[in-house]
Amino acid sequence: MDLRLRGKIAMISGASKGLGRAAALGLAEEGVHLALNARGAELLEKLATEIKRQHGVETLAVPGDMSQLADVQAFVRRTVERFGRIDILVNNAGSSQGGIFWEVPDQIWLDSWGLKLFGYVRLMREVIPHMIRQGVGRIVNIVGNTGKQPVPTLLPGGSANVALLNITKGVADSVAKHNIVVNAVNPGPIRTERWDGLMERVGKTLGMTAAEYEATFVKDIPLGRVGRPEEIADLVVFLASERASYLTGTSITADGGMTKSVA
């Protein structure tokens, strides 16, 4: 199937590892030129070089912290200066610590919302005017299934996810007349560095090993396993493509059946 993505320009935040890296590789395979962001410059530059060599697309690495407005604005400005337009935005930067609710301090909540929630908001706010001028655009927010199914030990990130699902729908409705579609992907447990670190940190607070804590998730997954980053990337690539042009304001959950709902 031709996804009609060749030659498009995509921005991806949190691109150096995990789901962001997988999304970058998936889009590059379809011939998309990439502006990549992450806080770690070394890994980001390495990925940009690797993608350009392997897939023959143009890449731009822009290190920065999406919890800082100036860094968000610089990412957008440099992308437009380099490529002249922004066709696709993939919001992915942001991770949250967890723990026992009454032991989680304010700063963890503030950090969770400051990077993920407000980082997504800031990037959309800066990118959408460019897409309006173009008369077309695709935004994919990588959110998480804890926005629909709370996990008691992951409430800071889950609460940010709820807000992002609400914002995704509201923004989608407000920009639909400009031929801009906005959707969310809700991954469940996915085998990334972030996931492994979360299992270790939260497991430790509960007196469990990372493997023991992960098992509490896997037992509730009908498919019986943690997902692969590439499985989420395939969904992101589809939502960024012309083949998904009639989907907007919705979220697609990819968690092996973990979320208990009828739709």
C-alpha cells in the first residue's frame, strides 16, 4: 500500500530512543524527511546520521528540552528554516515517574505535566499556524493507555494522558476546517528503555524486582506479552499518512487488549 508520504516533512520530539526512534525509522522508510528532537544531543545526532545513511532522506537534529518554550520555538523555527514547511508533527517527548500515591512528591507531578502535557501543547501551538498557512497537516500525539485505564502506581503520567486525550479532541475539532487532522495513539506496555526503567523504579518502591512488577502488567494483557516499539511506529506512520485522512479527534489504543472497554 502506498502511504503517499514520500517527500513529506515530519517533526518528532523525544526521537532519540524508544517510541520516538521507532517512529523516526518508520517514517524514514516511507521517504519522509525528518526534524528530530531530544534532550541528549549525542544520541540524537547519531540517529540523524544513521537514518540519512540508511534511507537517503534529509535529517535535522535539534537538541532541546520541550518543557522549555524557547527550545520548542527553536525546534519549530529551525525546521521551517531547513525544510520550508511542516507536514507532520509526532509528539512523543515526556516520561513520568510513578510510585505509591501518598509517597509521590509534588515535583514528580509537576515534572510529568511540565514536559509531556505542556510540551505537547507548546509544540502544537507553535506548529499549527504553519499548517494552517499550508492548508494541510497531520498531528499524532503518542499518549498512553493509562489515560483510559488508571494504574494506581502510575497516576502522574496517567493524569497527563487524560488531559492530552481531551486536548487532542478539542484541537482536532478546531483545526479540521484547515484540513489538519489530529489523533492520539495510546500504547500499553512497550519494551523500551523508558519502560524498563519505570519497572525498576516503581518495583523497588513496592519491594519487587522489575521482572516481578512487569508480570503484574503482563497477566492483564490478553496477548500475554509486552509490545514492540515497531508495532506502535506502524500505527503512527499510518495516522500520519493520506490513508488516514478521514480519522481525526480520536485515539487508537494499542496495548494487546489490556484496556477493558468495548471500543
